[in-house]
Amino acid sequence: MIHNRSHAAICQPTVGEVVKEHERRDAKGLQVVIYLAKAGSAFPELEMRSCEQYALAFGWNVTLTVVDDEMGKPPQERPLLLAVLQAVRGRGAEAVLVPSRATISPIDGEFDEFAGEIEKAGGFIQVTRR
């Protein structure tokens, strides 16, 4: 589900939804999607801010923020993660920002496979924290 939101409302999206709220400020900047995992009941506020600050530091435009609560499934079985891949395929984004590799999968092979799919689509995944 995709919702239009104002920037002020981004901090309180419902879990399991795609939050489309960012305005394109600089058409020349890299277009990125922030993908966050929600584990437990707390909203991943710190992770979201970390990704936003990372994008800002490089002059990248965040076009979409996704908060996913289906972390118990492998990447290819998560509809919201597949929507992120589709955003790259459709050229709505050129990169995916994640706070850690484990956001995609704690299993290296699964992360690498999904990163390969993003690269085949013409984009890349950027981990904001090591």
C-alpha cells in the first residue's frame, strides 16, 4: 500500500506500509529508497534518521521510505522489499539505503542475491552503518 504523506507525518507511518512522502528537490541528485525493518513494537526511528542523514550528506533525494514488518521471511517472499526492487526496475529509484545488511537478510548469501537483483535492475544497495 502506498500513501501520500507530508514530510512531518513520515515519523508515524503504520507498520507494513510504503510511505511515499518526499518531494523531489533536485532532479539531478540520485533518487533513493530507504528500506527499514521493524522488529518488535518500536518504530525504527533511529535507523530512518540515519538513512536520511546519509542521503542528505551526499545530496541524494529520498523518494520513498518503506517500513517492513515481515522480517521472518526470506527477501524474495517480502512484498514490500519486492516493491523496492520494482521501484529500481521502474527507474523511480537508483539506489536503496539500508541501515545494515541484516535489514535485507542476516544471511550473507540472501543479502548478496538481493543486492545482485538490484544491480541487474541498474541500481545499488548502500549500507549506512558498518
